[in-house]
Amino acid sequence: MNVDLETAPKTKRPPGEPCCEPVAYPEVAREEATRMAAVAKALGDPIRLQLVDVLRENAGKVCVCELVPLFEISQSTLSHHLRKLREAGIVDSERKGLWAFYYVRPGALDELARWLGPA
Amino acid sequence: MNVDLETAPKTKRPPGEPCCEPVAYPEVAREEATRMAAVAKALGDPIRLQLVDVLRENAGKVCVCELVPLFEISQSTLSHHLRKLREAGIVDSERKGLWAFYYVRPGALDELARWLGPA
DNA sequence: CGTATCTATTGACAACCATCGAATCAATCG
DNA sequence: CGATTGATTCGATGGTTGTCAATAGATACG
């Protein structure tokens, strides 16, 4: 998480030299960032963000058919968004008879929330 | 923020009726979601997320030329990412002489962080 | 002025994305 | 079984994105 960066000169330098020394960069943040960016990307659509919002407060209680009228999109488009969220590990679903109930996977948003959170 | 959803029947219904009654949907969340989704979208790239990470801890101290060697991308691509972050209102820049110094705008991440935050 | 350095923009291109309608799969009921 | 309803997948289509090379703009120095 800590990108320890040696802040470089920033004063005039004789031309011919590059701007700055190469700066050390902790590998650790790389895959962490990739994971969090994937979650953020999945939330980077208003409909998906609202979907997560609805699901967080009605976990396991809303079937897909109830979600459709909330947004002015077709059913297949909604299914597409749900798939994106599923692929990002944010939600999961459970089928019961005819209906499919989605829920936000516990802890799925924690890493991003913590990073984003009050510094 | 609260999507108050009347959880619908979910029991067998006589055929011919639609699955569920249309569900009331608070308008309030709509533009809120759009704003937050825009921020999330901007963070939805590993490089941009790392950029924000670096800038948060070295606000006003890192010039663009120092950021380039941190990632294996060209200078123009980095500039492109910075522009994206600027357009999303996440960062801003200040020029001093030859150099451009970027910083994370205070509070830019708060709304999303709060929504995402520990429920 | 001219030249070197740093940053931003432009143009191009492949990859990805959101969206829809239509087809398909799944499960319940008669 | 056959019909119906809900959910997912498929195919197509405009739009957006990430990337680079090349270029342009801006600032400092001589």
C-alpha cells in the first residue's frame, strides 16, 4: 500500500541528464491495485452501482425480475451487468425455483473501501 | 442512498400476471450513483489507481517526469491517465516552471468512500 | 534568438463495453 | 408431455478505452 517514493531533485539540472533518477517502486502494490481496480471498474457504471446498492440492503430478497423495472434497460442488459458484477467477485447468486436471488458477497468491497477510506 | 424496495411476493402467482409489481424507486440515488460511478470508473485502471495512491502520499511533491518511470508506459499514456483523473475531479495540477505537480483534490473520494465504507 | 527539457495533445488502431432483439436454457404448472 | 414464465446467452452494433508514435506547446537557459 505504501508507495515509498524518493522524492527527487526538482531543481535545475544540467541539460543532457534525464529529469529524475528512476524511482524505486514496491511490487506489492501492483497486484493489489489490479484487484482493486477491477472492483472499481465494475462499480464504474451507474446502473451497476445502484444494483449493488439495492442488493446490499435487500440481500437475498430480490429476484432479477424485480430489478428490471428499477432501470430503464432490457432484461438481457441487466443480466449482462449482473454477470460483470459476478465476474468481479462482488455479487453471487442463488437459484430458487424460477427465481434467481443475488447478494453482495461479504467482504467483496472491503479492500477497496479500506484503501479509499479516510486516510 | 436508501433504495427502499418493497420486497414482492415471490410465491406462485396465477399465470398471466407479471412477476412483480413495479417497485418504487427513489430518484435521489440516481445522480448520486452517476457521480460515484464516474469516480469509480476513473479508478478502474490499475495504473490510475496506483497514481492516486502515489499522489495521496506525495501530494505536490512529485512531478510528472518522476511518475513515468514508475509504470511501463509511455509519457503520453501517462498524461492521458492524468487527464482522465483530472476530468473525474479526482486530481488537479499546478505548474511550476517546467514541471507539473499533481495532487489529489481534498474530499474527491469521500462520497464514494462513505458509500463503500464499512456498512 | 535558438535549443533543450518537460508536458499536453493529436491521430491511429485494436480491444473492450453497453445495449438491444432474438434465441436458448431452466423450471414450474396444468 | 406441452405450455408458460423467468433467466441467461448469442450476435450485432455503435461508442469508448488504453496504448503508442509523432507533434505541438511551454518554459528555461545560453
